[in-house]
Amino acid sequence: MPKTIHNSAAAAVAANAAAIVDDGMQPLPAMAADALLDRYQRAAFGYFLRNRNPANGLYADTSRAGSPVSIAVVGFALSSYPVAVERGWIGRAEAVEHCTAALRFFRDSNQDGTAGSTGYKGFYFHFLDRDAGTRVWRCELSMIDTALLIVGALAASRYFDADIPAEAELRGIVDLLYRRIDWRWSQNGGSTIMQGWKPECGFLHYGWEGYSEAIMLYVLALGSPTHPIGDDCFHAWTSTYQWENLYGHGFLYAGPLFIHQFSHAWIDFRGIRDRFMRGKQCDYFENSRRAVHVQRAYACINPRGHAGYDEDCWGFSACEGPSDEVQEADAEPRHLFGYTARGVPYGPDDGTLSPPAVLACLPFEPDLALAAIRTMCDRHPEIVHEHGFTSGFNADLRDRDGRVWVSPGLFGLDQGIIVLMIENHRTGMFWELMRGCRCIVDGLRRAGFDGGWLDAAARDREEA
């Protein structure tokens, strides 16, 4: 049975959701799909306008006061501006100005790798002070988050292609940032890329193992014109993959949904295969589609007996959930995980679901994703904040008025993936943009991908 909690954010969230409806939004289940997605997408883009530091162009990790900058969120922001220009939410010149401000910051940032710097060897620390732009929280120099920053910059450079000084400057800075990354150094002499490095202790004691969002990291590292990793590095990573058969679906296992989404935000994996996927007669896009079905099957089985799970209420991913302190003293003891990567079927699973992760499934299974998000909003309107979707909600935990626990504030990664994946569902914009990005094409080729649009791109290059 759902637990009652004291949730100070619940009343404010419910009021915010009502304000959206009062502002002209029809009851969510009644809205036409395109109008619904337009509203969600525009609200998600608004996160970047509200949480941008105009002094240096950087973007906060969350909407909460005092939040540091996340370099990955900056990458999603840079990618979101082309959508906003295409849909008329911001002028092209202003979008270029916003993007270039962030890019200039990274170009000019301190790269000496000390505790008070911004980066080293072309990579950047995961979290930065919002004003100074220097490392906070003794965080790691992050290879994957740098990759998300750079692929976002590359997407912006592909879109802003006009032969005018402002856009030429933007493209020049992106090229410089990409070229100065020493991907070979990030291997630390090993066969795969390390996950991070700290000035206090050097490389972290683990690399990438198992399928993950790092596929984009490897593609960028292989496609580098200056410091590329060897071809064998990608194969060393894919040798750690785990193929499973779950609920009748054979698929490359990863529990959280975001792993099946992040690289797909920029790369069209439909019909292209690497050596691993050729052996499975599958591709990464189809694999993500199957992941949706595995998630739904798990929610229907609901082995841990959480409230509200069913075929239209799923979405296990990295998100914020309740932590142990929200439980009342007389509640049955249970472990709550706060912010973590929830996954199926092996967990963790504490009853928390991620609405943004469901929206990001639109390119793979649009009907199922849209049905789920409508159901969630119909059952729990409090999951819609004034400016967009909460990171996570938990129907096991409710306040005295019956409202479910919702994550207070918004997260930039959630809002960014909503913008990009809705756009890929609607127009395929980013897939088309990045098909023409030489380093992406070269990286995929060196990783062993072939087929589909990739073969066509190779033929076009030969003919040119």
C-alpha cells in the first residue's frame, strides 16, 4: 500500500500543474499528439533560457538554487538551440550568441588540470562552479560528459552553417575544442577508455564495461583527426557486452532507459551495424525498441509490488527519487535510493519512475510512449511542474491529500533529452544533421559499422 509522507513540494507542484492548464493547455489526454509534444518540447527548451548564466554562457545542472554547471547539460543546451530556431522560439542570431558564449568559455578556460581549473588534455571536469567555471565537489575529469558536451557542440556547428562571421566563429571554436582532446591519453595505456581522472589521484580505477551511453564517446574518440584511439579499443569495449533474453526479447542488456537513448539523440542507428550487432542480426535502434518492451513487461509483472506499475506506467532510468529521510517514523522500513540509475529487471527499483525517460522513447515506440505519458499525467498531474516534467515520481509515497512524491525542481539532462528525442521523432533533425558530420561518420566506420545510410555516405564521399 502507498505510504503517506510529508512532501513540502507537493502543494506547489500541484499549483504549478494547474497553472499550465489554466494557461491554455487542454486536459492532457484530449490534446492532439502533435500539440501535446510541441508543448512538452517548448517547455523543456525553456529550461536552458531560465538556467543560463549570461556572464559565461554556462547552464546549471538543475533548477535548484546554488546548482553547479554540468558540462553534459551544456552539450544538450547547445543541441537544443537549433530546434528552438527551427520552431520559432528564438531568433537565429540570439541562438548563435548564446551558443558561442558557452563555447568561448571552454576555449579560454584553464586547462592545467589543477584542482582549481576547468579541465585537462581537452577534457573537462564533470561539474563546474556556475560563476567561476572551475571544478567543484572534487569531481572527476569526465570522459563521457566531455563527449556529451562536444557532440552537442558539433550538432550546433552543423546547424549554424551560414557564411557569416558570427556562425563561422562558432564553427571554428567547435573545431578547436574537438581537435585538442587527447583521446589516447584517456586510455591510460589500457585497451579501453577510462571513466575519469582526478588531480589528487590520477585515473579512476575502472574503465567502461558493458553496454552503456559510452558508444558516443567511442565514436568521437575514433573519429578524432588529431588524437584518435585505435580500432581495437572499440572491440575491447564491446567484448564486455551482455546479451540476454528477457520476457521473450533477446537484447543487448542495459537496465536504465537513458543508456538506450543518449547516443541515439545524435546518431541514427537504424539499419547500421557493428560486428557485435551483425552477429545478433540486430541494430542498436531495434535494441532500444526492445528495451521499451522489456520495461513494460517488468512493470506488468511488478515483482516488488510497487504502486501503479502497469503497461502504461513504466520508465526506469537515471532520475531523482525519494531518499530514506522522507519516510515517517512509523513507516515500514524500506530502502529509497534518491538520485540513482534505476533499471530492470535487476534493479535498483524503489517504486520511482522517470517521465522524461518515457518521452525519450518516442522515436522507438511512439504509440507506447505517448500512451504512457498520457496515463502518467492523467493519474498524477502533479508530475508536471510549472516549467516541465519532474525528474521522477514515486506512487508508493503520497502526501495527506493523496498526491504522489515528485522530485522538486528540474534537471537539465532530462529537459535536454526531451527536446532532442521529440525532435528526432517528429523530423529526424539531429540524425540528418549528424549524418553529414565527418568525424561521426569516420568514427562509426572505424568502429566497424556499415550498412544503411552509412554505406550511402561512403559512396557519396567517393563520388565527390
